[in-house]
Amino acid sequence: MRTFRPREWRALDWLVALLFVGLVAAGATAVWWFGKYTFAVRRLTSGVGDTVFYTADGRPWFRMDEQRRDVPLREISPWLQKAVVAVEDHRFYKHVGIDPVGVARAVVQNARTDRVQGGSTITQQLARTLFLSNQRTWARKSKEAALALMLEQQLSKEQILELYLNRVYLSSGVYGVEPLARRLYGKPARDLTLAESALIAGLIQAPSALSPWSNLDGARERSRVVLARMREEGYITAAQEQQAAAARVRIRPYELAVAARSGYAKEWLRQQFRNRFGGDHPPDWKVATTVRIEVQDAAERAVVNGLRRAGVPGLQAALVALDPRTGNLLAMVGGRDFAASPYNRAVRGRRQPGSAFKPIVFAAALSRGHSPVSMVAALAPLEVPGDEEWTPRNVKAGAPETVTLRQALIESNNRAAVSLQQEIGGGAVLKLARNLGLRNLPDVPSLALGTGLVTPLELTRAFAVFPGGGYDAEPRGLLRVTDADGGVVIAPEPVRREVLDPTVAYQMVSLLRDAVDRGTGQAVRARGVQFPVGGKTGTTNDFKDAWFVGFSSAVVAGVWVGFDQPARIGRDAYGAKLAVPIWAEFMRAASRHYHPAGFARPSGLKDETLCRVTYLKPVRDCPTYTEVFKAGDEIPEQTCELHRASFGERAGRAIRGFFGGLFRKVLGGGNNR
């Protein structure tokens, strides 16, 4: 009787089995993939779907296209439909979603010239706009082609064109032909003329570069290309082309179309999104941001209230708040009124920071071996060679010859700041400034007094390194982007890098806390901020700019006040008078959501009790404070002689003096022998 034995599997058997399993898996994946996008297409054709931004605590906040108005194809001018097809995809009604002829032509054109031809059909562009990003990868192009084929199976050509014309990005934050027609010409898309249609169709190629509000000549030149393509495709005659090319198309002045509330923050967040995904964006995506609406509202109120108190017509202000540990944007206000002026001074206004730049100089000095009680010249005249003699002046007369770094920063001593920069070298200051995101600064002695140009966002980011423990955190506004199925598209981690020794950063926190408690920032306390904070005022020559940049352990915020065209604000328009009240009002409100605590102290520091006046070892009647020294810092050994000492202290001082003198005499005699 034969015993049954299972047949041994050969390599070919394993290969067939693996191929079968692979085909089943691929088929299942394809079914799921096409089912997923089919559902999304159905939602689109029913008028549902838009990218929505959410607040940091998960509440819906605003749409990517707040002014988008979808219209049926019949309400879009036939001229515009023909213009878009002619210039973007003249074989649109002949291909099945991808156009091999167009791809081949683009390859040949790319080989012949330096200009890059895309070869994407309108259907492919729509697939990218609806479902994909603008990443230039073969994987994205493959998905784009597959989705284009699927769209052609699911939708008619008219439906595809309608979706495309309602979703395409056209410039200045406007998506879709209907809202652009109304903003550009003051009429609905159905009433557009041939010339007006050609101009809009031409924007699709480069919507930012060809925006009619900033480059009308370029937009008109492109419209002539569109008209020529329409004639070549038989949509218009040569006479119609000439007539439309010669027509004077009148456009309306640029008008803001989005809501004014939180407008500066919203536009910055939109731009962060566009930087990642370009002008295209899919529907039903969710964008989690770093902003709490209550904190953003508090920032806007603080700016409005501060400018109202100032009572200076035309005066502007900007405020930026960041999380010093992550770089997360907490609030942004770029001006008095977004509806009146969308120009974002917080990120685009480059102005001199004045004395608000001094902490960068002091941090560079601490990094090069100085301690908070190192002495620096503060009285000797400093003359910088050049066409004109330049000498820094202090606001207050009667300054001592030398001061400690702590005293110099508390009183914002100009001579001491310039002396310190000359002592450590301008290169050291510029290197640290570059590491903190402050670039293109002049290598001049007056840099210590803030003669370079910075934006409020840049300077606020630079100050964040101090409460941030020496780490520079790149500002970010997007926490996570998810697709319609909840899949994570991006979830960027904070970009942080150590640019300052943590012990130096903590010493700067200590110095800037003193600047608030005892120095030029004392108005912060008068304005009701009682929790631990540090910061620095800044005022430029002739009172043209007023600054205050400061921080708690949880929030770093910068405030600038001035005119768009630099001009004298008024008499005594110091940072403490104009910027501090705005900063203090905001920080009080922000502290209810981002609770301040003690500043984290790194290892490697040593505390020493010193006299608060002389910065020497204290005696009985000295007012004292605790100084922080890092490894390598020279700790004062001399005893304060300004204040009255106890009997024991005086006796000890006399004994040390006697034996010290005797010791020096003996050494001196030995040297003579």
C-alpha cells in the first residue's frame, strides 16, 4: 500500500503563489483606492468640500477660499471656456484624461529649448488640484495620471471643465473664475468679453507673477498669446483676435475680499499652506494650526487699544507671539486694520530695532567668556573713523567710566554696548545674529545700537532663544494636514537647533528680567504684569520706531509701533511709552491660556550673592541679589566698600589688607634682589 506524501513545492510553485497573492492584494488596493476617490468626486459634484483651517484647540476657523463662489458651466462665458481650453489643453475634448500627443510634444519641446513644458491635461491639473500636492515626483505624476483616467470615467467633459474653472488658482488668493471676474471687472463670469476672458485664462500659467494688480502689462502680454491660440484652434477669427488684442480692458482697484478679523494671521497661515502645496489644494482637507482664537483676538484688541491711546493719526503697529520652545505662532497682527491695509508689517516691515538689538550683542559677549558682572567701558569717547566722526551718546548724562554688563543692559547704555561690540568683534555679533535668523545686517559699530533692519517676526524669533534654553525654533503655523479620510498628509515636527549655550541663554534671561524689574522696561510692571518676564525696549533716532520684545516661560512676543513711511512719531515716543502698553495688555490676556512658570535652569550654573549696587561681595548693609555664573566665569573677590560693614567685616577687611600689603612687600623685595 502506497503512503501518500504531499508534493514538495518547487521554486516555480512559490513564484506562482506569490504572484497570485500579489495580484489579489493589488486588486484589493485598487478597488479601495478608486472607491475612495470615487466617493470624493461624488461629494465634489454635489457642491461639497473645501479645505478648512482649525484652531489649536480643534475648532473650525476659516476656509482656504473664503470668497469662492462655484457656478454652473452655463453661467461662465463661452469665450472664457474656449480660451482656457485653447491655451491649457487644446485636445481636451479628444483625449481620455491623459494626452500622449501632448506629452510627446512637451518632451520634444523640452529637448529643443530651455523652457520646460508640462504636458498635463486639464483633467490632470484638476486631479492634482483636487487630490494631490504640487510635489515634483514620479509617484505624484503617476497618481495624477491614474486619477485623471478615473475622473474621465466618472464625469463628463462638461463636469470636468466646470470643476476646473471653479477651483483653479488665478492670483491674489482668488480661486475660481466667478470671484475673480467680480473682483477684477465688477461683473459675473457669464458677462465676460473675449478680451476679458483671454486675460483671465492667461493667468493660469503663472498666477502670482501675472497678477493684474501687480503686473498688468505681463497679464496683457500673456492674453495676446491666449488669443493667438484661440485663433489657431478655430475658436475666433483673425479679425476678432486683432480687435480683442487692441481692446482696453479696465480692471478695478484691488479690494480685500476676506474677513478683517484675524486677517493677518489667516493670510500668513494660508501662505504657509501654499508654500507646502502650491496654489492647488484638495477638498475636505483639514489643517490644524497653532493659533488659539482667544489669544489672536487679545492681540488685535491690544494693538487697537494701544494705537487709540497713542492718539497719533496714521500710526501703525505690529505684534507677533511665538512659543519659544516650538516656534509655534500664537498670534499675529500686522497693522491697525486688515480691511484698510492688508500689508503685513509683522512679516514684511523691515525697520531698525534700536536698543532692542542690544541683547544679541550681550549674548555674544557672554558666549565669549564674559560674565554678567564683567566690566565694560562706558565713558571713554569712542570715535569711528570715516567721512564723519561718530560717537555714541547715552540718553542720561553722568555715566560712570566702566559698568558691568548687567548694569549696562538695565540702563540701556549706548557707549557700553558699542564698546562691548568692539571688544568681542563685530563678526561675533553678526554670526550669532545670523544663527538667530537676523540676516543682511551691516558690519558697523553702530550695529550694537540697532541700525540694521529686521521684521517684528524675525526679532521675536531671535529673543525666543533665551527662554527657549539656547535653541532657535523656526516659526511655524501648521501642526497637521489630514485628507478627507483622516490620513495624515503632513505633520511637521518643530525645527529646532542649539545656537547658544543653555547657560548663556539662562544668564540672558536673568539680565532681561532685571531690565524689566529695574531698567527701561519697568513700565511692564506698572501695566499689571506680575509674573516672571524679561524683555528689552527699543527706540530709534528721532523717535521713528518704538519697540518692546519680551517673554515669559511660555510666550515670547514682540511689538513695533511706527509709521509705514519712517517719520518722527512725537516727543518722547519711547518704546516704554508706546510699545510696552500693547505688549503688557496682550501678555496678561495670553497668560490665561499659556500659563507662565519659572524659567528652566540648566545645569552648570553657580549662584553667588553680590551687592546690587557695586556688584561686589556684599557686607552687612548692602542690598543684595543672586548672580548666576557659568563655568569659567570670574567671580568677584573684592568686598564692597560703598556700604557700611559690621565690626567683624571691617576687622577682617583690615587684616586681609595688612597681610596682603605685607605679602606684596615681601614679593617686591625679593624681586629687587
